Amino acid sequence: GKHKNPIVWYLHFMQGYWSWRRLVGLMVIFNLAEFCLHIPEKNLVLFWVIPSIASSLQLFFFGTFLPHREPEGGYPSAHRAKTFALPTLLSFLACYHFGYHEEHHEYPRVPWWRLPKVHHARLQNAL
């Protein structure tokens, strides 16, 4: 709820994952891979750097922003999270069923692949 702007929220999200030490460490690994292992820079960028950035955007959007942004009427649960159920395959591709976010918070020991079943069981019990 503190950050309403998605870009500011994403930058705050990334601050929790990154430090100067980690960034320098990745730069060292990148250069060792390029110069010692002779991996072309283009390959490192295409198959390591870009996927890393894309996955951070995916995790942020589907795993943090969508489930935790404050709805107009306020948060529906104490976890300040809501579920956005997608068809199972899309839910998996979006971010390992992280759209089932209420279930993720209510049952934190349930593995990600069982979250759709927990969601459907909760719907059945609600009827």
C-alpha cells in the first residue's frame, strides 16, 4: 500500500533483492564467463541477463503487484492479498500459480503446484 505507482513499487521490490555486493559479484561472474570460458558476450546477454530481468518483471507483476495492489474497496483479507484465478496452464506460465495468492498466504506450506486445487476446494466449500 505504500507505493501506488507500479514503477516505484518495482524499484522498491528490486531493492529487496539487490545489493552492490551482489551486483559486483554478478559482474565478476559475467566477465569470468566471457574471458575465461570464452562465452560470447551476446550469448551471456541473450541467455542470462535478459531472462533475469524478464523474470524479475514477471515475478513482480504476477507475484507481487497484481495480488497485493490495494483494491478500491480495501483489502479483502488480513494478508492484503487477493487471488486472480487464471486457467491452469496460464496460471502456471504466468508465475507458477502465484495468482492463487490468498491461498498462498492462508496455506504457506502448500507447494505451488497444489495452489489451484486448494483454490477450487475453497470455492466448493464456499458454495
